[in-house]
Amino acid sequence: MLADYAVRVEQSRGRRVAELQHPYRDDFQRDRDRVIHSRAFRRLEAKTQVFTRRFSDHFRNRLTHTIEVAQIARTIAAQLGLNVDLVEALALVHDVGHPPFGHAGEKALDAVMREYGLFFDHNLHALRIVEDFELRYAAFRGLNLTFEVREGIIKHSHDYSASEFPQLAEYLLDLRPPLEAQLIDLADEIAYDTADLDDGYEARLLALPQIRAGVPVFDRFYRQAEQTYPNAIEKLKFNEALKRILDRMVGDLIRNLQNQIKAAGISNLEDVRACPRRLAIFGSEVEEERRGAKEFLYQNLYFSTALNPEKDDAERVIRQLFEFWMAKPESLPRTYREKADQEPLPRVVCDYIAGMTDNFIYDQYERYCEAG
Ligand code: MG
């Protein structure tokens, strides 16, 4: 049932370390399962997406966000005849490289690294996790994932230049990623645009009239919901409107990708790779709506002063712990002390911090930075 332009598991470029075939799971199914059973995946449960636990347990965390992305991406992939197992593996792994405290944590970690002439990038960190940090198998370090999953980790959301990142040369940086990887970035955006409106409303940081005025597509669907369910409570009409936005974005992406494939004359995976641009894009109308909704979320939610305490925590906790371990590397766990023999200390400290959950980093902060 796979389309001609889908990735075929039997044509995978394979794993770094050769393994015997499993009797009834193919390589992409095994990669998906390896991600699910990894420690980094379990830690997503205690990492902030936008709202910390301080707000409510009802809100998304990075794990539930990841599961929503996987649901959306699987639906799109199945409609297009893409490799659903590869898509699921890519969706489930797409956020494992994120540090604690959501985007504020990423910014803070990058800022301290830049003071040492280095930087932090969550896709590159995800690759380090699956290649090196996960220790689950006796035969190799990391998860020994197939080339296509590692390539997708690097290329799903960002084009890295070969001259700037020579260490990534094996990932065919001058070619586009397969559609299975391309659609992850958009499934991610569909998931968080709708979820953040929902959680922002539930957190009472966004009011209904404000959303209706600022996001015209929401207003349109809310009016429809009011006509269909005049007696429903506000939150249920809100849910109806949000559900229709999600459905509109998914439907548009499926249709538009089919159009793009036709227009570009794509008939196989090589054509997808050789195409000078990404094919997974929204149609112009929905793209306009997406941009508007995102702009609204930045102005009214992500930059909201109500989230400042979380941002201050991220900045203070990450910076102070980073500086503590730079000054006292003997306080790092043994495995990280050993790593410091082969890599610059700031990179080792960064790796350690990036892997932490929100809970664990607060514990460390209390232990090392607040004591005395
Ligand atoms: Mg994400």
C-alpha cells in the first residue's frame, strides 16, 4: 500500500552495527519501539512543553505533546501512502533532545554555551542521545537506529549546511529529507498551535473574546459551533472550534502535499530528495491562518508576563548549575567526569543538564546552589 515516493524499509541504508532481522518486526517498527523504551523518552513526561506543573496537571507536557504529534503525523502519512512506522518513530523521537523548562530552557542553555564559544541545538542533542547516551544494549552504545531515523532527527525541521556542520555530512545535507521526515515539522506545529490555544485558555491566560478577535479562523469555527450547539457550555464550543482548526490544517496538508507531489512531477523517493524545496507545506490560505495563529500565541501567550516566573527559573537554575559544574567538575556523576577526558567540559555539562527533567534540575539546584 506504500506510495512510490515513500521510504521502503527493505531499502533502508541500515544501522551502524549490523543486526539479525527480527522474526516479525521490521527495522522501522523496531526503531519506534527502541525510542519508546528509551530513558530519554520516559523523561519527556517530566519536561515542560509550555506550562510547568505549577499551572495544572491537565496541561500538555512534552510526552503528551509528542503523542499528539505522533497521532497527527500517522494520520497524514496513512492518507498519503507514506511509511507510517517510520513516521511514528520520527514523531516519537522528535523532542527527546529538549532540555528542561521548554523553550526558555533551550534559550538559557544556548546562552551559557555561547559564552564558551559553543552552542546548544536540540536536534543535534537528540542525535547524541540516540547515538551515544542511551545505554540499553550489550552489543553497542546508543540505540543503533537506522539511517533514515537518524537522518529524520537531523533534517525534519531544519536545513543544516554541510560547510557549517561537516560532522553531519553522512546525512545527505544537500538533499531534501523524505516526506516522512518533512511532515513531522508540520504535524508538530498543528499539534502545538491548537494545544497552546487550549492550554492557554484553560490557564486563563487567553480569554475567549481575545482569541476570537485575534485568530479569525477560530472565530469562524466558533460561530459555527454556536449555531450547531446553541446550548452547549463555552468550553465545549471552544473544543469544537479547536477540533475543526486541527482538522482543517491536517486536511489541507494532505491535499496540498498531493498537489505539490503532482506539480513537481515526483514519482519516487529520489525525486523527493532531489527536489530543490520541501514539498510538505500548507496551502497559501491555511499557511496565512497558521502564521496568524502563531503570531497571536507569541504576542499573547509565549511572551505573556504570566510566564515570566518560569523563564526566570529557567535562566537562573540553568546558569547557576552550569557555572557550579564548570567550577567543580568533580561533583559531576562518574560517567560525565569520564566524558570530560574526551570532550570540552562545557559540552559535557551541557549534555548533563539537557538530559534533566524539570523535577531533577530543581533538586540539583537546591542541593548545589541553594545550600548554605
Ligand atoms: Mg515538538
